[in-house]
Amino acid sequence: MDAASAAMTTFGAALLLVSWVLMLITAWREDYAWGLFATLLPPLAYLYGLFRLDKAGQSVGIAVLGLLLLGLGLG
């Protein structure tokens, strides 16, 4: 793995972590149950984000960018 691939993989994983934290903040502000489910089951956090793009659109966008960087870094 060269330096560019390692950097893209690292930044992609970091962006996914940041997006999940932002999604948790949004979910907890919306409802206690969504916040709890998003904390315990991270894929549910992104499902919540897809249904509430008006409130969680920024988190979903960051997650898509993170997945893109991760895919380019590993591919």
C-alpha cells in the first residue's frame, strides 16, 4: 500500500467516525429512542439519517465522502 492509499483510507475512516458522531448528536436531539438505537446499532443511525435528510443531511454527506475515500484507498 502506497502513501496515497494509506492517507485516503485513514481520512475515509476518520470521516466515517465524524459522520457517525454528528449523526448521534442529531438523533439524540430528535428523540431518546433514536439516539439509543443509533448508539447501539450504528447502521440504524444512517437509516435514520436517510429518513431525516432535512436534519441529518450533513452527516449523510460526510459519510458518503468517507465511504468514497475508503473505497478509493482500498481499491
